[in-house]
Amino acid sequence: MISARADVVGSLLRPFELLEARENLRAGRMSPHDFKIIEDRAVDGAVALQEQAGLEVVTDGEMRRLSFQSQMVEAVDGFGEVDLDAFLWGEWQGDESVGPSTLERPSRLGVVSKLRRKRHLSAEELTYLRGRTSRTAKVTLPSPGLFSNFWPDSGVCDAYPTLESFFADVVDILREEVSELARLGARYIQIDAPHYALLLDPETRAFYERCGWSLEHWLDRGIALDNAVMDGFPEVTFGFHL
């Protein structure tokens, strides 16, 4: 008999209460303590939803993140000031009620100094999640290649002489995170790498190639960077999200 397994791959929709609280926190109308209560409640709801659906692998719905990849820029100095537009720029197609939309890449988006980790990216997510479920807890981490988004349009970066040297620091930070998550008991980590599929789109591919690497090099080095993040952790099962 063939058994099937399913688990949540991306973010769950944030409840309105959490979206409103995040905006109030940003505007100074709410204290971090009060925000944390609402954020925890959103995670509890995400866990309950997955358990009720019968899933054996549970995430926190990425409720604590602005975007699925934002925990890196929030936990690491060197990326400058970043808002949601840093992750949502591009052309989007909606249904008849929404329609298409275009968001330009923020002109000041880019790494501004050498990367320095201030705190772990997802340790709090895992610790809280494991305390709320007896099922397998999954944490997601971004693929290093996603952070080409922060390489300057000019191709010249004062903080790093080459794109490769920038990615080397990104990989080091992500490996440190995997090591900490494994120490805390994580046994299932998902690497998010949707940019590989986006390379099929001519406009997206052109952006990545403007960073300085050909399509072939992106595939070759990008996969090598992902493997570098995952290598040496035999106790952890890695999933890969394209």
C-alpha cells in the first residue's frame, strides 16, 4: 500500500487581528508585549488548523514573519531598512476581481554593510511551536540565492567585492541557524527556493543575470549554495520548496 503525506509548504494567511497589530506596532500604537500576545495567538490558531486537518507535520504558519524570507533581514544587520515591498516587487496577475498589478523594485534596496547576525533567525519559532504540538515541527529557511534581491542594481557593492563573497556570508549565517535548530531538536527543515522556477520567466531571469551570473551559473552555484547550507546535518531531514 502506498501512503501519502501532506504538510504546509508556504505561509498561512495572517488573520486580520495580526495584520492590524503589526501595523499598530510599527506606528508605535502598541507595545511589543501586547503585540507578542496577538502573535502567539495567531500561531496557536495556525497549529490548531493543521492538527484539525490531520497533518502529521506542523508549522507555525510563518505568522512571526513579514515575508517567508524576512527573518534573515530582521535578524541580521547589513541589509538596511527593509519593508514588505522588498519581497513583493514585480508583476502580479490576479483574478477578475483583483486584476493585474505592478510594483517597482525599491530603488534603495540593497545590502549596505557586512552582514552581522544579531540573533538567531527561527529559534524562537521552533521553541514556541514545539511547546504547542506533539506532531513533527517544521521550520522553513530561505535559500541563499533569494538574497540576490539585495545585490545593488549597479553591480557594485561597497560591503562585498563580489556576489560570491556576499553569498558566502549568507551561507555561513544559514548554516549557523541550521546548527542551532538541530541543537534545539529540529528534525525537519524546509529550504524555500522558489526563485529557481522564476528563472523560467524572461524578465525575472534578466534580473538575476544582471546580478552578474549567467543562467547556467545560477543553477550550478545556486544548487551548490543550497547544498552547503544542508551539508553535515544527518539528523535533519530537509525538504525543498520550488
